[in-house]
Amino acid sequence: LMSSHHLDEVETIATHIAFLEDGKLRVSSTLAELRARTREVTMTFRGPAPDVRGIEDFKLLKASETRLTGLLLDTTPRALHRLEELGAEQVEVKELNLKEIFVDFLRDSTPGGR
């Protein structure tokens, strides 16, 4: 068992990762599974960006009138298809390191979200 905020070091040593927030276990997974299933997705729309609050396993991080960026916690074809159905003109999918996953996962969603 190891507890650290030095996530670069943790990523080179650990095989299993857990995130705690306010004393509650939020994530418990192998590092490989967590990295395989978590992506940052940025979608750009021709018109106003749609409301994404009801999309399971998608955490909105940033929103503007025509662009949404969020953390996708499930990269199965079903989850990706739900995002494709939103009709984005452009979709960028970024693999994340452990530090990026941690920061995005525990970051507050955009106030008032979309």
C-alpha cells in the first residue's frame, strides 16, 4: 500500500490504483484498466453544443457555445456511440497519463454544466 501525490512515481511502481475524494473511494482499478478505459474527449459542433448531463460515464470538464471537453470513463463501443450520436462535427480523443486522469476525475464539473 502506498499513498502519494507524486503520480509520476506512482505510475511507474503501482499496478492497482485507488482515488479517494472526501474520504470516499471513487476509483479502484488496475492501472492498465484505468488507462485503457479513460479518455479525454473534445467535441466541436457546428451550432450550439448539446446538453450532456445525462450521458453516463461522461464527466463534463469544459464547455463553450460550440465545444465540449469531458472525461470519458468507459471506452466501450456503446459509450463511444452515445457520444457520436450527439452529432459533433469533430471529435478528438486523447489518451491520458495517471496524473491527467486524476486531475480530470477529481476536478469539479463546469458550474451550471451543459
